[in-house]
Amino acid sequence: MKTRIVILLACIIGCFSTACVPSFKLNGSALDYTVYKTIRVSEFPIRAALVYAPLQQIFENKLLDYVQRNTRLQTTDGASDLEIEGEITGYSLSPQAVTEDAYASKTRLTITVRVKYIDNRKDTNNVDQSFSAYRDFDATELLIDVQDQLCEEICNDLVDLIFNATLGNW
């Protein structure tokens, strides 16, 4: 019994006395800041058939804010090490969850964004991809009443997807 306690204490002391402590960060970027110093985030014009004018500003602000909070890159309007540009290509509504009387009980708002990520230091890291996210809302609600909140939530999801596929290097 005493030997087990001694072994347990030795293990605990060994764990606390090590100089190397692993650290994991799952929401940050995977960038080498000795190579990458600047990023340019361009405008994302709306090219969708259905247009909600505030969407462009909401999305751009969320993307820029997320990059600034989760990296040490300096944003610039000129030449940069990294570039993110694109366009909002889809803003659509579709019926979901049809009831027995053939009416939709839910409506889905889907936003699609095409993103070009350009790594001016290493071309193999470039990304040209479309990302989509959606939210469902009760069909008894008017889009105009829930649109702002839905766009905020969808843009948060899109920014996470874009960051992980580009700067997060997942």
C-alpha cells in the first residue's frame, strides 16, 4: 500500500515539475507570424438574385472582426501577405417541414458566400471555395421580423467556416 502511495506521489510531482507543458488552441490561427504579418480583407459585394442590403456590411464586419480577434495580423488596404476576397452569391428562402395540409411549418434562410483566399507567400495554401449556412424559422413569422437576427447568426457560422478553411488551416 505504501509503495502505491509513493508511486502516485512521484507521478503527481513529476507532472507538476516538468518544464514542457503542452498547449492547444482550437479557435486560433495556424500561422507562422515570422512569415505572415499583414492581411487584406476586401469587400464582399452581393451577387445574389434576392438582396438584403445590410447583409454585405454585416458579413464584412464580422469577418474582419473575427480575423482581428483571432490573429496577430495587421489589416491593410494595399499589398499584403494574405488576402481574403469574394462575393455573396446566394440569399434564398425555401420551405421546410411540410405539414399534413401541404403548408410549410418552417422556412429556411440560406446564405452562400464564395471566398478566394490568397497566400502571397505560398501558393499551395490558396483556397477558392463556396460556403453556405442556414437557419430555419417558423413559417408563421415574417422574414422582415426575423431577418436581422438570422443574418447575424448565419454570418457567424460562415465566418467560422471560412476562418477554419483558410487562416485556421484545418
